[in-house]
Amino acid sequence: MTPHCLICESVAVLSKENANTAVMLIGTIESVLSSMNQDSPPFAGGIRPQARHESHLVQFLELLGDGISAAIAGCSSMVAFAQDVQKYQFRRYDYLCLRCGALFNQDSSSAPHNL
Ligand SMILES: [Zn+2]
């Protein structure tokens, strides 16, 4: 069941767990994109001359693998960032309304904290 905000009734509510997942996903995407920028740009300027025999898909998968490896290597910093998001954005609450900023718990049917 999708939680609704107790103040504005919006369904744009983010749970702590989903925020953690979003942070980890953003960190992984950032690592993949950084990895792609460090190598010669196979898609911006065409196929790398030395790799013309490879398909674009193979080159993309190699770059994706490099990015995921970098993300895994930087996992501890992403975990620390995710913990800061939970600490400073959610505090002791389970949900954050992205529309009005209300913080509330699963079991609080009243008295949400609009900060
Ligand atoms: Zn709200």
C-alpha cells in the first residue's frame, strides 16, 4: 500500500528504505558516467579506432562494468552519504512527503511533523 501524506494527502512520499536505494542508485550511475568520461568517448566521437571490430554494445557493457566496479569500490562513501540522508532528512521518522516536507512514521495516524 502506498503511504499518503498525513497533511497534504500526496502519494509523493519517500520512505527511508527507498531514499537509501535512490542514493545508492545515483552513486552507481555517477560512477558509471564518470568511468565513461575517463575512457575515450566511444559514443560521442564514434567508435574508438582500435576497437572498430567490437560492437557498440560490447563497448558499452565494458564501460558499464568498469563503472559498476568503481561504484562497488566507492560503496563505503555511498553508504555514509545514505546514512547522512537518513540522519538529516528523516531523523527518527520513516517517511518524508516530497510535496510538503512532512515527516511521519508508519503508525502515526495523526500529529505528523511538518518541518
Ligand atoms: Zn505532504
